[in-house]
Amino acid sequence: MKKQFRINSDIKKAETLPADFYRSEKVFESIKESVFVKTWQFIGDTNLVSFNETVHPFILLEGYVTEPLLLIRDKEDSINCFSNVCTHRGNILITNPGKVKQLVCMYHGRRFNLDGSFKSMPEFETAENFPRPCDDLHEFPIRTLGPYLFVALNPSFDFDDVINKMVERIGFLPLHQFKYQKSASKDYLVNCHWALYCDNYLEGFHIPFVHDDLNKVLDYGNYSTEIYEHFNLQIGYAKDGEEVFDLPEYHIDYGKNIGAYYYWIFPNMMFNFYPWGLSINIVKPITINKTKVSFLTYIYDETRLHKGAGALLDKVEREDEFVVESVHKGVQSRYYTTGRFSPTREKGVHHFHQLLASYLK
């Protein structure tokens, strides 16, 4: 029987997820199908398939979900995503990115068109009721935010709702001009449960206690969190004289000193917009005790890169790692059960815990 959790919708009365959520191998495994298979994942930008008739094979959340997928830009310039598994005997279809006219399985020669449809198969002339719809490659839905691509295996919500709401605030930014910088991107291995990393991200409560440099540039008193159905937004207000966005007059926040927009999308994606560009953080479960966090850097204005809330990101990450690894050790205690939420500072964590409990029902 699947373990169930309940989070009171009233944050003033609610308790956090209990310690056994973070300690249970069964819960960790059930999250794979109950949460990650039913939600959306960032897979990269459109440069993965820069030209028509190109393919890019990849593994979705390798080591956890581990689903082989294939990104294709067809001759009509449409980008689609398919299963990268041949429908004959389950061979991985494409192993290297590149330019193709059709998809050919190297095991027995089954061929597919670039729209995923079955094309031909040798030695099947006498097969009855063949081909069938299941001989086509399974297609998965794709959504885009500017150049950024998202895919879902079996989505439980419409990602357009997330994108449309995000665009209300960051739509003024020329996202297609943001340039990926590999040298400023990095993977971090953190010795903690993946959800503890998200818990930490979802509140600014710890900033004055953990991030001395960040606290010097952010106005902690005005730091705020806005909750939406499957994502939330933390707004980092900057202190006077610090780096802020040049917001257009029509913008909802025009006239305010905004140093950062921190978007979290359920269950494991962070999109951190700064005046210099964008830091995407993807939290990837490996084991119940180990998590990989990928920091992907997209730069728009390099002159502002080392200023304000978006400066010293590596230092901030190391400080966060120290804290969440300590919390991971703490929740193993037989004397810790559950905690309470700060109604003013932990709305994002409360939202996250409600969603996890709902998806695990």
C-alpha cells in the first residue's frame, strides 16, 4: 500500500512532511512514477537541434527515471520528442546527435520517418495485421519558453499555464539573445534527499543566517513569495544602489528595485532571472541520499554578471549544500518527526509539501 501524507492547507496550522518521507526508500521509489513521470522536465534549448533534419538523443533524468528520448527538428522546422526505443525489439534507435533523413535501427533495419511514424521493415512481408499504430514511435508533448524546451512523459497539468504566467513578468526579456556559457555552468553532487534541496530553495527565511553576501544586497524585509498552482515565484528586492532590472513602464513591477526573480516549477526546476541573464538549476535525484544539481548559465549582459543578487552563485551554492546536508543528517534522527511552517516566510515550502502529498495519494 502506498504511503500517504497529509499537509493542512492552512499554513498557520500545518506541519511539514514527516521525517520518514525523507528516509523511506519505498517513498523515494514511488515518487518516480507518482511525481516525475507526471510532471514536466527541462531538457535544454533549441540549439540541441540547430538545423532542420537533425536529431539529439538523451536520457531523461538518467539514474532515476532513465527514459531514452529523442529530440527531432524535422524538415518543416518543427521540434518534436519521441521515444528513442525501436518498436521491434527495444533497441536504442539513435546513439549520436546529427543530421538524418530518416531513423534507421542498426539492429534489424526498421525505419521511421522524422515524424515518428513507421516507414518500413525487412522480412515482415508475411506478418499479419502489420504495421499497427504501436509500431510508430511514441510521441511526448513539448513546450517552449523562448528557446527553452520542456518535455513530459505523462503530464498531469498543462505547462502552458506555467509559461503564460511567467511571461507576464519576464516576457520583456529577449530570451533568444541569452547565450549559454558552458564555462560558467556546473554540476554539484549534494549528499541529501532531492526534496530537501528544494525545501531550502523555496524560502528566503535562511538568507540572513546562511548567506551573508547575498543578504547584503537583498532587502530581506520586502522579500516575497507568490504561489500558483504548480509553481511559485520568490521576488528578491534589491537594496538601494544594487543591480536591478530595467523594467519597462508597462511592467507590473515598474518602479520597484527588483534584483532577482526566482521561479520554482514543480517538482525540481528553478529559473533564476537576474539583470545579467538566467541561471537554471535542475535538481536530479540519484539515490535517497544523493542528488545532482545542474547549474546552467545563460548570459545576456556580461557587464552585470558579477553584481547584485546574481553574483557569487558558486559561493551561495556551497553555503546551501552545507545546510541541506546537515538537515539530511538531522532528519535521520529517531527523535525528529515533523516541524511547523513560518506563515510569513515558508509559503513556498508549504506549497511544495502540499503538492508532494497530493501526488502521492
